[in-house]
Amino acid sequence: MVRQFLTLSAGEGVARGLHALAFLLLARRFGPEALGAFGVAQAVASYGLLAVQRGLDVPAMLRVTREPDVAGAVRAAVVRLRVPVFVVLLAGAAAWGNWLLLAMAGMWLAAALQVRWLLLARQQSGPVAVGAVLASAVFLGAVVAGWPLLWVAGALSVGELAASVWYWRAAGGAAGAGARLDGELQREAWPFLASVLLGNLLYNLDVFVLGAVKSGAEVGLYVAAYRLLTVFSPVLGALQNSSLPEFGRLYPDGAAAQRLAFGVWRTSAGAAVGFAILLAGAAGVLLPLLYGEAFGGAKGVVGVLALVLPVQVTRMVFRQPLLAFRGEREDLRNLAIAVAVNLGLDVALAPAYGGMGCAVSTLVAEGCFAGLTWRSWRRVACA
């Protein structure tokens, strides 16, 4: 599991870096207006991706870890469930007539066909890391080559399709036959899809509420502060993707999963505390260096948000065995409560305290989510 975590972290980190560099070059070349249109199209495309994926990755991954012999049948079922959604979205994008969105529609096809989840279930982390870098490299290459904005949007699709082909070849084998698992997977997937949607809402609520009650400058300071925290996203994603299949293989041995969870938590939470201290201490230097002197006022917000990191890691560690041990409905309830707490505190604190109030609400909501996740896991593990 450690090797898989390190490989996924490295691959995702390089991919995120290439993607960030491409956006920086895009901003300098095309300016705010064109970049804004590109960003809107990409935001719409990202929600289309959620619709195509349908929350199927996690149940498909867990099914293969528990029953390796059904991998082909699971892969075929996932493709059958996703392709019709891609067709509907493509028709909708064509009717809307947004050419940038249409150019990005290949990402939906790539999501419909990709088998990254199968590689993760088999602990084939190397091809997963290479695929992520490949997709970002194609995007960056189009930007560096000086292509028109529409072609750059198409490069996003080409990169994701190339990664999807790479994943498929690495997974090997035909699509698979056997029992049709479409209905079972669809029933298992809806809590995961709902969780993804609620998770996106959890991280967007602060900006929505802050934008409604404060100035755009206040929103900008908060976003700049929060983006420092997202530097750790590749590591957190790798932690989830490397540990979930391992917990799936331990099902239904709750005692063994408990030992593994505590072992992972001790290491990762300790590292998260160290990074949180460094981030809070360096905020006064990082903010002006990265964004300019005008963003120095967000130093206090970074200090509060840094405390979120170890709490978030704790929640992520114990959430994986909860999901692996069929606790997805409890997880969905926990997430819904955390979203409600975040919204309530945002509404109460943002008008008076601005970004600092939103940072406090994020910390409390994450703490609530972590505590509920721990309680749910203990109940499942001791059942």
C-alpha cells in the first residue's frame, strides 16, 4: 500500500503541476475574458463528468477487490451504464451550441470508457500515475504550441482519451461477459454519486455565501488562502485511492481493518500536523510571493484553514474502511450533516467576519464530519 501511495502521489503531483502551468500560460496569453469563457465551459464539463461517472468507480473497485473473477463483467457493466449518459450530454452540448464545451466533450467519452478504477483495485499504480501525467502533458503541449483557444479545449479531450486508452491497454483483456451486473452496480452507486455532489457543495458553499454578503475582494482573499490548502490534494487523493482497495480486501474482518486504519492514521495525521504548522508559519511569505502584496491580509485565514488539514486527513483515513465495509449510506448522512453545519455557520459568521468566519465554519464542519465518520466506523467495525 505504501508503494502505491507514493506512486500515485508522485504521478498526481506532476499532473497537477503541468495543469497549473498550462493555466498560467493560458491566462497570460488570452487574458481574463477568454480565460473566463474557458473556465465556464470547463466547470460545466466537470459536472458532466460527475453525471457520466455516476458514482460507479468505488463500488466497481470494491466489487473487484472482493471478487477478482468478475472483473470483466464489472467492466462491461460500467461501460454500458456510462455510455448512454455521454450520448445524452453530447446532444445537450450540441443543442446549447457552446463550441468550447463541445470541444471538451471528449472528456465525457473518456470517463465513460476509462478503467482507472480497475487498475487501482489491482494495485497497478504505475499505469494510473502515467495516465494522469499523459493527460496533463497533452493539454500543456497544446498551450505551449500556441494553438487557438478552441483547439486547446479539444486538447483536454484528446489528453483524457489518450489516458483512457492507456488505462484500457494496461488493464488488459476484453470487456468481459458473464452475469449482467448493471442493476446491482447502479443500486450500489447512488450513495457515492450523492456524496460526490454533496462534497462539491461543501467546498463551494463558502464562496457562494461570501460572495453574497461581502465584496469580490473578500472572496478573492479567501480563495487565495484556500488554494494553498489544495496543494495537498494530490497526496490526499493518493491516500484514498491506495487505501480503499486494501480495506476492501480485508472485508469483513473488522479487527484487521481497524489495525490498518490506526496504522495509516498515526503516520498520515502526524505528517498533516507538521505540514499544517509549516503552512500557517509561511503564510505571510507565501501569499505575497504567489499572489502579490494585496493578498497579505489573508494570512489569518490561512492559519485557520491550516488546522483543517489534520482533521481532513483523519476523516479521509477512517472514511475508506467505512466505505469498504458497506457503510456508504451512513457516510452520505454524515456528509449531509457536515454540509448543513457549514451552511449554517457561513450564514451566521460571514456577514460579520468575512473570510475568517468562513474559515472557522469550514474547520467546524470538517471536525463534525471527521467525528461522525469515526463514530460510524466504530459501529460498523464492532458489529
